[in-house]
Amino acid sequence: MHALVGIWTMDETRREEQDHILNKKIVPLVRSQPGFVSGYWMHDPETGKSHAAIVFDSHSSAVRFRALVESRTQLAARALVTSDILATVEVVADAHHEGGLP
């Protein structure tokens, strides 16, 4: 498995709009990508940074999705979201709660 890991700087004054876009547009788009396994989006209000880890079943699927994300940087900028780090990485281990997420 491989993952796309990203960190973005968010404008906290646009948080409601950004959360709406995330939940109504980005999450469904990610779920529909070939090879998608799982995705996690996190936010640190102290730093205004959002973090994401999107796991795919193959390196090629992760690379294709990274290209899609990179092609949408101007669209993200309109919602005052800028990409700080975007990396395609190999997943070397994972762990899950026995009953799923608590």
C-alpha cells in the first residue's frame, strides 16, 4: 500500500466554507478514486494546519491521485488553502482498533 500525505495551511476565517467543501466535495471525490483504501483528514486549530493521509492499494494509484491534487491548487487557493507538504509514501505498517474506530 501507498499513501498520499499532505499538510495544508488553512485560513481560519474560512473554516466553515472549507469544512463544507471537504465533506461535500473532496471526501466523495477521494472515495471514488481507483485504488482508494482509506482516508483521514485532521485539523490543528492552534496552528491552522490541516493534515491528511489517504491510503491507496498501489503506488500508481497514489501517484495518480497526487497529480489530481496538484492540478487543483488554484481551486484550493480560492478557499484560502495552500499546500505546505505533499508526499507519496509507502505504508510499512498499520494498526486498527478491533471493533473499528472507537
